[in-house]
Amino acid sequence: MEAQINTFSHRSVLSRELIAGLNINPQGHYLDATVGGGGHSELILDRGENIRLLAIDRDETAIAATKARLAGYYPQQLDFWQGNFADYQPDNLLFEGIIADLGVSSPQLEVRERGFSFRNAAPLDMRMDRSDGITAAEIVNHWKEVSLADLIYEYGEERFSRRIAKKIVQQRPFQTTTDLATAIASTVPGKYRHGRIHPATRTFQALRIEVNQELKSLEKFIDHAPSWLKPGGIIGIISFHSLEDRIVKHRFRGSELLEVISKKPITAQPDEQRDNPRSRSAKLRFARKTSK
């Protein structure tokens, strides 16, 4: 655990745009619903010594790393809550701003035993909160073929979902990420095996989303979060793939408590895309709580 904390260094994306869009009140109270490595939280806290911030994350390693990184702010300005942001319930506390940076952080991908990546052999886990929920291995090794195919198609947007699911069922059980990735790669036509992304990328995305109930949690979070804001308070959400961005877009538009600030998603500037390739797929949307 200590070694993971020491190596938990995550580069936040769209930081300039997020901080500018929040219009930070130097006396305000803020919520970082996915604190990760604490990069966005630190930028908010730097805007005023009277700012208070609550940081949430499902990953105990992320919270421990952020406590260490932002020790100078804790506990006077900074507090923590571990869990799924969709399950948080504030105690009669309203925020000036709420942020969420969705998806898997770089340290989670790089810690082999977490099982998010197939760059190295690792157990098929993929849980952000390793104390709760099913693992990717349970899905891969026990789900029916049709359910696997539907999952890979819906959450991975994978055109070869049927043949991938069939191959998984034929060759299971799988124990490691690399074994699963190799099996997936063998199912797709040759011209796709050496494309821009690995053939297993979309299937791994689908498994991760299902293991962590990411889209359902996001829907629940956006349905609840506007009631946590003060009138005029701002919520900003950074997403990394179309499924997430679609939910943010439609939930913002459909909320009776919010007015959309960013009609189109905000994307990273060329200099950030050059310096941090992960930012290329990031999309940021803002909404403001109405005074109704």
C-alpha cells in the first residue's frame, strides 16, 4: 500500500479550463467527487486560504496519496469521504462548485495487480474499490455468451462483440489480463490486430464499466448532485468516451435544476494534447444551478 501511495502520480487534464469555468469563490466550499491524485483539488484550494473542499474517491490508495500530497491543507481546508460518488449524501451542506474527472487514473492502469491494463500479466480484477463488487474474472468466466456479447457491444462499442464473446466462452477460464487480451486479438481480422488501438481495448473498457457500474453511477450522481449545489453553483464533469459524455450532456439538459453553460464540450488545447496524450479524448461540460 505504501509503495502504491508513493507512486500514485496522476496528471490532471483540462485543469486550466476547469478552474476558469468554476469561477471559484475564495470563501467557498467545493466537492471533488473523483479526487484521484488530487491535482484538481490542489488547484481549487490554492485559490484561497478560506476555501473548503471535500474529496471523494472509491480507491483507498487515491485518498491516501492525496492526503499525503495535500497534507498542508488537511484537515483545516480538506476533508475526505471514501465511496462511490453516487452514494454520497451531504449533511445539509451546499457547495459552490462540484467537479468530477471520470474514468481510470494513470496510476490505476500502471499498478499491475489492479488488472485494468493488459500491458503486463495481472489478475482480472478491475475494481476501483477492491473491498466490494464482482471482479472482471467473474464476468469473463461465468457469464453466458449472449450476455458477454451484449456487454462488449453496449459498453465497449465493439463491432466484433459476438465473435469475441464466443472465443471467450470457448477458451475460458481465464486467469490473467494478457491471456484474455491474446484470445481477443486472435478473433479479429488481421488488419485490425495492428491498428491504432489494441483489439482488446474496447472489451476491457466494457468489463471495467460493468465491474464498477460506472455509467449507472454517473447517471445517479448527476441526478442527485444539482441538489447539493447552492443557487448559482457550478458543476463541471470531464469524460473520456462517448458513453459518458452522452450521459453528461443529456442529464445536464434534462435537469430541472440546471442550466447548461457549455453548449459544446470543451476539449484540450493543442499544447496540452501534445504534452499529455491522455487529454486528447477528454471532454468537459459545465452547468449552473438555477435560482428557481
